[in-house]
Amino acid sequence: AQSVTQLDSQVPVFEEAPVELRCNYSSSVSVYLFWYVQYPNQGLQLLLKYLSGSTLVKGINGFEAEFNKSQTSFHLRKPSVHISDTAEYFCAASGAGSYQLTFGKGTKLSVIP
Amino acid sequence: GAGVSQSPSNKVTEKGKDVELRCDPISGHTALYWYRQSLGQGLEFLIYFQGNSAPDKSGLPSDRFSAERTGGSVSTLTIQRTQQEDSAVYLCASRSQGAGETQYFGPGTRLLVL
């Protein structure tokens, strides 16, 4: 079974600074990887996903993530954050062909003006 | 509607009462999921429906929890004899068929058991 680890539960960062949210997954077999964002009192919204192909994936709102098979990581990055990026971010993984998504425990990003 | 909808958005109930939570998936989506989100715990899978197949109930925490999906569309999650530890946000998601397809989430139902 998959497991997903988000190493940081909270990340404070100043506005316009870069940010990296870390995610590691457990399985070495073919895997699909996702990042979701949850704004206060809302459901989860997909930021980006990796299925295959290029290891650098670009998503909405200027976010990108890099799939690193050797390190079993899928870290999320943004070069310059805005106040509106304050939210909780969830990394998720599924085995290729599986209908199950396993979520990490989330990272709360706080952007400081 | 364009997205997944859930009702009610908030529910306060007394310990021991039964509650029903409703999910309307995106039209045409054959797969439907229920998750529970407790404070600081991430998302916990509860149950999965796919078309007319038998649901995967492996995530339901106790026999007080049940769910059904009528006509392959609307789903209801029922919690009987609610306990305070059932307080959480209950999220529904739907997905079209196919490997790697995105799950689309509703806004959730915030349940508080007093």
C-alpha cells in the first residue's frame, strides 16, 4: 500500500519569496502523483498531477512540481508567493491503475505580508 | 451544476442521533468517494462506488457508518448513533472512469456532535 509523507506541517514564508513544500511517497512501482490545495472552508482543488512523461509538471497559480523517482519525491514549488496562496496543500499518490488515492497529512502554507 | 455539491454544509447534532449527509457528483462521473477529514489528520478514505460494482467499504470505521448510491448518481452517507469523535469534515469526490483521472471534491459537510 502507498504511503505519503509531507515533512512539514506548517510553512511560513514572506510574500514574494520562493517556497518548496516537500512530499515523499513510498512505492517504487508506477505511481500517479497529485497536489491539491484547500482554501479555508472549501473542498480540495487540483493544482497539478504527474502521470508519466516529463518529470517537471506545471500547474495552476504558478505552481510546479518535480517527480524524482530515485528519491521518491514530488516536491511542490513556487518562485514567488502571494497572500492568496495561504492555504493547506495536500500531496496524494495512487498506484497506476488503482482507484485509491492516499493523501499526506497536509502542509499549511502561511504567507506573511 | 458544474461541480460536486454536498448538503448540508454544516450540521450540529447531539450524541446518539443519526445523521445523513448528501453528495451530488458531477454528471457523468461513474466513481464516487467519501472521505473524512479530522483536524490535523489529513484525509481518511471511507468508501468508494464505481458504477454498478459492489462498493469498497474498507475504510468505514465502524458499523455505525453506511453509504448508498442511488441510480449511480446521488450518494448518502449515514452515521447512526453519532459519537463526539465523529465530528469532522466529510468530503465527497467524484471522478470519471480511467487511470489517473482527477478526483473532484465538493465543499464538504462540517459535522459537530455535541
